[in-house]
Amino acid sequence: MRTTSLRHLPAILLAVAFCHLAAPADARTMLKSICRVKGQEENVLHGLGFVVGLKGTGDGGNFLPTIRSLAKVMSLMGEPLGQNGLLELKDAKNVALVTIAATVPPAGARQGDKLDCAVSSIGSATSLSGGRLFLTPLLGPNPNSTRVYAFARGAISLDDESMPTSGRIHGGCQLAADFFNAFSEDDQITLVLDKNHAGFQVAQDVAEVVNSQLSFQTGGVALAKAVNQVNVLVAIPPQYRDDPVLFVSQVLSLPMLDPQTEARVVINERAGSIVIGGDVEIGAVVVTHKNVIIETGTATAVEPFVPLDPQQSSTPKLKALVEALNAVHVPTQDVIDIIKGLERNGKLHGKLIIE
């Protein structure tokens, strides 16, 4: 075959027909890397309060929700308004009505623990700089419950000077009660697959791993059952019901083969990055892009011809196509455009995610 320098070719015909690479040694991961136990998730405490001490940047007397709320607080503290009512607060420009939110970590929190809390104005205040949050009770995530889980107060720090109506109080939320979610119910736990691994096949594989490695403790009776593409129910054997933590630790430490998730391509156009799953395939297609012609999935004898792999495959990998494009210095943005074109043409056998 005649050897021709690529830079002298007006158009390059790349026959992209690649063989499947040999499978690497079985990759294994622990269940805790792809799922969690139901009940072990973040929760948000929330409340509505006042920021005081502002330098004339508060809501002012024209924002009635702030004035009415401030009047109610003053009444509860033994200082009700006089005969003029809300008019007495018409010049209260150093007060702002705000929402407060604090995130309880997945492991929960104990009474007395301190958490950061976020504060955001909901009125007409122009800045919370220099203000302090007045003592505010925080409720739990259940909107129908009035139980107070924490109190928040303290000086506000602005995260971003360009957004002065939002800030943060470091350690400003103190738990008034323990906050924990139960991780077992009716002698069962629920394994919840994370969003990037959720799928019917993965859920079934997780159940089979648990059954194959732990069912000997119940005389071969299956412990786990996949109920959908996200949740797997696992029964706690009788010998662990007084010590469920030990059982959960054993389940989460079980190894399984690399989960067979759906084929995906993740593109971040701003960063110019392309992340391709090794199992993403492309169909037979011919793409003409500027001075490059790409033909995939079939052999060709059209000149000029630069073979990239002497072995043929009817289902070439996207990874190999991208490597071929990089070999002839196709710009990253052009590679991204080609991948988008493959997806629109139905020849990209995987899910395309644009970030």
C-alpha cells in the first residue's frame, strides 16, 4: 500500500472499523460505592426570621409582610404596638425578612451540634451586609409538623459580594433535638442505587450478589429482592436483628463486578471535555466534516486510504473514532459536533449528556 503524508491529502478517508478490545481483568467494586441505605440521606431544616442591624438596607415600612411579622414578634415578647398600629414601624429600614435553611448530614446530628445555615432575603432589602439573624426556630422537612429541631442566630457573612441579599452563618444553627432517620423497618433495609447506577439490570445484579454471598446464613433462603430500578429490599436475618449495624456493614462491603450501566457520553462544552464509556458503540455511517471523511462499520477500498486498524468490526467503538479524529488533529469542538451529529442520526448507541 502506498504511504502518503496526511498533511498533503485534500480529503482523508478514514476507515474506522475496529475490533472489540480484550476485556480487562474483572473489575470489582463494593456495594457502598454505588448505593446507600434508605434513611441515610441529607435533610433540610428551614425557618422564617429577621435580620436586624442593617444600615438602612432592610425591607422598609412599605413591605407589609415584614412589618406584620415584626409586630407579631414584638407582641409575643411583651411589647405590643400602640394605637397607631403598623404605622409605628413605617421607618423600620434596618430589618429584613429572610428564609433560613440548614442541612443535616446523612448520618444525622445530635442535640447541641452546630451546623452552617444559609440566609436569603425574600423582601425588598438591598443588602444583608452587617446584619445579624434574630433568634429563629427551625422546623423539619415535614411541612405538616410544627416540631422545632433547631434554633438559628448570628452574624451574616456574604458568600458573594455581588449577591448581597444572600449569606451564610457559620455554625449558626444549633440542634435542639436529635435528628436521625431510621435505616431499618420491619426487619428489612432498602438499598437505594445512586442516580448514575440506577437501572433494572444493576438492581437485579445487586440482589443476586447479596443472595449469593449471604443467603447461606438463612439456609439458602433469598434475602434480597429488586423491586424496581432503584430499590433493593434486603431482609435482616434473625441473628442480626439485635445488631442490624453489623449486618448493614457486611452488606455494603460486599464486592460485585463492575456494574453494567447504560452506555453514556458526557460532554462539557465549556471545558471542552468528552467522557466516553468504554461500551459506547456507533453504527455504520459516513461523516464528511471539513477536509475529513469518516466511514465507520464497513471496509472500503476508496483511495486515498489510511488504515487505523487492520481488523474489522461491524460495531466500532466511539472511543476509537475519537482517537482517530485526534490523530489527525481535529479540534475538540469539531469532535463534539460530530458526536452530536451521530446522536441526531441515531447512530450513537448510548445516551448523550450535555453539561
